[in-house]
Amino acid sequence: MRRFIKPEVQHYLGSFLLQTSMMIAMTLIPFFTFQHLGGKERAAALAYGVQTLSLGATCFLSAPFVSKLRNGLICCLIGAAGFGIFYCAAMFATSVAVFCVLTGIAMAFFALAWPAMQSWLGAQPDGKLRTKSFSYFNLSIGLGLTLGPLIAGAFYGINFRFAFLAVLVLSWLAAIVLFTLPREKEYFRKSGQPDDPDRSEKASAPADIRNEIFLYCGWLTNMLGWGLTGAVRTVYAGQINHLVQAGQLVLFSRSAPIHVFTSQQGPGAETIYTWMQAVLSLGYFAAILVMGRTVRWQHRFWLTAVFECILGMGIWVLAGSHSLVVILMCHATLGAFTAFGYMGSQCYSAANPQYKHRRIAINEGLGQTGGFAFPQIFAQLGTLHGLAWPFNYTPVLLAGFASLQWFSIQTAKRKVVDAVHCTGEA
């Protein structure tokens, strides 16, 4: 494979395969829980939460060791292969508890591969090329996010076991593709890049102070995006199931429905759900495509605030909408915001070569922490007050996060000013 495909392209292919496999797995959670395990919204949120918590915790724990291995790609092999085996085994689960245990173990394996993949790209000593590589990496992720739900829906409609088998096959293909990459030190040395880490650190020593100022804001934005994505993927799935069963979901509007989706007039709720996840991922993909072509979006809090206002309005509309067109538009908005938060947090985390690996790991862990906490909170509130209730009040949550983000920027600015004063006095 090395003879015909550049290692970077090979890496993006492996990333795409693994992300597609993971998205198929995540798409299976709600309806497998509803239809085969006898669970409801809280059970689906619990399964999603266990998986994201396992992924985040393992990212935190494994990150310090990946860079110390002679060949970190072994983590890609073990992680991707183990993920496929344990997630595929989850199709034999007969209870929510067993499903959570098996898929939680699977996500722990997945987390071994994920930091190792980013670590390989991070070995690129040239800052501009490294940023470009992460942009393509996110595009491959976005493509996997888009296609994964469509594959899951198609296979699940035939037989739910086929969807689980697709997870196994794609993850094993990803393991092979990633493990056959050249070792990072050998590859970057042969490609003519400087191999002296001190030289790389000195070259980026006068790094843009604004990256430090926006680091925590980026982490909060990333946590918010993946947290809301998790809540919509799990709790809102129950709302769609209810609308279809009640015959209240229409294509355009109640005044001009064009088509009413019911159990008898397909497609069913499972297929519609995969459409929504695909559109959410398409919004992610489109945003990454735009962001990869410019850096003008960086270090602008007003832009973050505007995006959060648009997102709050979109989720508020989503809560009470019966129109599939409107629902899909809201999902695309959420996907674009999640991409904005994830790409920004990656750029700010990787800006300082001395701390990049640790910061990337923290960023991943925080994103998965949000993915665990938000679905649990939304599911609990939805059970007590109705499924639409937490989505109606999401703008309040976003206002709180915006205030916290602004405070983090002001605090970071004061630290930078104090550091400059100390340096001047010295």
C-alpha cells in the first residue's frame, strides 16, 4: 500500500474507515435499545453516556503513554480491532446492562487508536503543514460522520445484525490501513523534515499568544458542541419515534404537509433518524471544508457568540417542529457548530508543540465528557417534563456557556499580561 498511496492519504483513509465504523455503532444505539432491549429514552442516553465516558476516560489515561511507544501505530491496530470485536458482540446482548458493558469496552479500545492517530499527524514539525494535515483529517472524519448513519440505516433495515457486522469489517480494515503506515520518525526524517524537536520548539517559541488566550474557550465550545450532539442523537430520537407513531411528522408544514410519515406510510422512524444524523454530519463536513481554507475564523469571540445564538434558535425551533425539512435544517446547524468547536479546539490545543499531545488528549476527554453528561441531563429532564422541555430551554444553557467562555478569555488575557510584565521586570 505504501508504494501506491502517500502515507498522509493512507492515514486519512484509515481515519475515514474507523470514523464510519464508529458512526454506524453510535447510530445503532437508540433503536437497538428501544426495539431489542426494551429500553426507553433514559436507557438509550445511558448507553450513549457509558460509551462516551469510556472513550473520554481512556483518552485521558492512555495519552501520556502513546508518545513513549516505539511504534504508536500498534495502538491503532489493537484499538481498532478490539473496537470491532466487542461492538459486534454487543448485538447478542439481551439487556441494557450487558449492552453497556460490551460497548463500553469497545469504546475503550477505540480510544487507544484515536490519540495515536492524531499523534502520528502531530509529528509533522512544520506548523503550516501540520495544520493542513489536521484539516484533511477532520474532513475524513466529516465524511465518515455523513456516510456512517446512511450505511447503518440501510443495513439495519435489512437485518440489524448486518449493521453490527459492518462495524466489525470496517474497523478491521481501518486497523490494517493504519498499522501499515510508516513509523512517524522514519517517515518525516526521510521526507526531508527536521527531526530535531528542540528546533521545532524554538521555531514556534514566539507562538501566537492568542492561541493561549482562546485555548479554554475552544475547549468549552468543543464540549458544548459534542454534548448537544449527544443529547440530540439519543433523547430527540424518542421524539421522532413519538411523532411517527402519532402520525404528526410531516414533510414541509402542517398547512402544506405534502407527506405524512406514519408507521404504515414509510419510511419508518429508524430510517428518518439516520437521515437526520447524516444531515447533521453533512453540516459538520461542510463547516470543516470552509474552515480548512482560511484561519480568519480563529480568535474571534464575537463569531463564537453569533454561532451560539443561531444554534440556540435552531434547537428551540427543533423542540416544537413537526416538519422534517425544518428538523433536518436544525440538525445541519448543530453539525456545523460542532465542527466549529472541534476544529477550533484542535488548532488551539496543537499550537504549542511542548504541550500539544496533552492538550489534545484533554480536549478529547472534555468533548466526550460533554457527550456523557448532556444526554443524561436531557433524558432526565425530558422524562420529568416531556421530551421537548430541555430543548426549549437550551438557549438558557448556551447563554451560560457564552458567559463562561467570555470569562475564560478575560482570565487568560490577564495571565498573559502578568507574564509579559514579569518577563519585562526580569
